[in-house]
Amino acid sequence: MSLSLVYIGAAAGAAPAASLRALSGGGAVSAAGSVPAVYVPAGLDGELRELVAEAADLGYGRLLELDPADGEALDDLVRLAVDSDVVVALAGPVGPQLARELRRRAAPGAAGLSPLAVAGQSTPGASPGIVTVPEGPVFDDALLGQELVSLKRIVDVLRVECPWDREQTPRDIIGYTVEEVHELADAVAAGDLTAEHGELGDLLLQVVLLSLMLSEQDAGDLGSVAHEIEAKLIRRHPHIFGSDVAETPKDVKDRWERIKVEQEGRQGIFHDVPAGFPALLYAKKLQQRAASVGFDWDSASEAFPKIAEEHAELAELFREAAEAQAAAADRSGTVGPPRADERPPRADPDRGDPRVAHEVGDLLFATVNVARLLHVDPELALREAGNRFERRVTAAVALSAAEGRDWTSLDLPAQEEYYQRAKAGEAPAPGGEPPAGAGA
């Protein structure tokens, strides 16, 4: 049979006429034409409840309440819908939540779809057919719109009634926004989908709040922000929304750059690259801009030797420092000619030498370039390397402690031994290769 989900909305005055007609029987939500009850979210306010009752009474009967948090009751309802027509009116603020829970439980193979205890009443593993009013994507859009409006209204209230929120300015909030972006990046790098879900919500809050502050200065609002990015996406994708043709990702990116210059009035190769970007992102963005006008390697394999070239230039500074140290020692007469089994002298370049920072920067820039051409985000790659290093050092400390040794008091060779043991104890990296590490 069927589980019919009828979207009513958060407020009686905004209830879709098509949904009310469906409840009254005009929309034929039930193939059988006779349903003994309509289910509504628990705690529905009086006006919405009366609206649903008025429409439902025309073709059905009484209203029964559902708590979206009562998993057992929702599972029972889904099982009932396998053999009967069940109608749920998604009204009030928890309507979208109720819809998500019911659809999850009604999905084929869901844990809640065990057959009813009454013999012969349900087919094991069966799922009810789901009918939505409105149909298709319009139903999902209605739920999404309600959730976004609900979030906006909560932020509106906080901005007026919360002492802390009242005092905030865009300059205050933007720092939190940057923090949320980094926390989201950590979640993505870790592959933690639950954390990613939560961080996306935190970031969305920043967008809604900053849009509200924009409206307070008569400079736009959440709606105009959404409209502007919609228009930009359409303008920059004429191969999708127009008659242009783009066969490859490179064609698309080249067209983007032309549109930015020809239609959006941007000037120069490095237009609109924020100087406040984190250094890795700044380098990557500059390289992308240069690539858009053809100043780029054809492949990562062509760019890769540049890393060795920059490494050699930095190595030359170390060689100079070692030679200077050896010469100074020789002049002082404290050191004779090195024995055959001795390593050549080693020394770090003078940190005050401007060439040091210059060559280190070039080496990093070349590495970012190769990462970009390999379609590896250097920020995420470096974060993952940092995470691996932290995890392995922590494991090395634990291994030494289990053997009664304090890792922090060991010499470097002993610390490295524990580090390599920790690394060896990790699961293989994707593809079956041994995991690469920061301390490898």
C-alpha cells in the first residue's frame, strides 16, 4: 500500500492549496479512497491543527499525533503502511524532521521494516510505497525552504534578544567564520562525515548571520545573496544554461576566466586574489590565475623536476655554511683534516641570510605547483600529513610507556625507533601501499 507525506508547512497561512486538496480527497493521496486517520506531528499549534482537521475531516476522520523522536512509533507506522494507506500531514516546525525520519525508516532494507507480529499481516522485507504531495523535487524543496527559513528566524531572534549576538559586528563574526572553515577542512580531511555534517551547519549559521548584518546596513539580505550567486552560476555556465559548448574541465575553466574579464570587468591576470589567503591557498590561486592565460606546465611530470631544482638551490646554502664552518675551524687550529670514517662538517645556513627564506619559499611554491597539477589540495594534504605525524608520535609515546620508558627523555635514535614501530602498526594506506609519514 502507501505512505503519503503531505507537506503543509510551518504556518497555516502558507499551507499549499494542493496539499489541502489532497487531504480532503481531491488530490487522491490514497488509492483506496478511505483512510481512517491522518497523522500529524505532536504538539501542533491550534491554528495549524484546526486547518489540517478541517481538510482531513472532509474525506478521512480523526487526527493522530506522532513524535518524530519516538522511533518505535514511527517504525510501527511504517509497518502499517506496508498493508494499509497511511497519510501524514507534515505541519509545524518539526514537519521536515518527521519526513526525514519516516523516509529513512521506509527505505528498502531499513532496520525498522521487520514484519508485524500478527501472522500474515506483512511481507518480510517489504517496503511501503511513498507518495509525496507536492510530487518529486518540489516536495524536497519545500522541506528545505522551511528549514532554512526556520534557521533565519532563529538568528533574527538571537540578534534582537541575545546580549552577545546584539553586540557583534561583521568584523567580529568573520574570525569565527574562518575558524569554522578550518574545522570543516579538518572534518573533510579526516573523512568524518558526522563531523562534516555538523561543521557545515556551523558554517551555514555564519552565512545567515552575516547576511542579516548585511540587511541591517541596507546592503542586501539572505535572499539577494542567494540570487546573486544563482545569477553568477548561470552566467559562468553558458554550456549548461545557454548554447555554448564545453567538452572538458579545461574548457570550462578557460571560459570562466574569459567571463570574469569580459562580463564582470575584472582586470589583470591576478584579479581578486585576496592577500589575506593562507599561504598555501594564496600560492595555489596565483598559479591557477597564471595557468588561465597559458603560463603553466602541461603536466605534473614536467613541473616535478622544479622541486629538485629548488631543493638544490637550498642545499647550496647548506654546503656554503658547512664550508664556512670548516674553514673557521681550520683557521682556529682546533680541527685537523677529517679522518676517512668521519662525515663532512654540517652547519645550518645563517637564519639572517635573506636567501634562506627566499629558497625555502621557492621550494614550497614548487611543491604546491606539483600538488595543483596532480589535483591534490595542498592544504588538505599538509593537514593529513600533520595528522599522521601527531597520531604516530602519540602512538610512539604509548609504546615506550608500555615498556616502562619515557619517550620524551630518550635520545633521537631511540625516539625514531618507537616512531617507526608506531608507523608500522598502522593500517595500510588506500591502494595497499605502506602509509607515507612525516617522519619517514
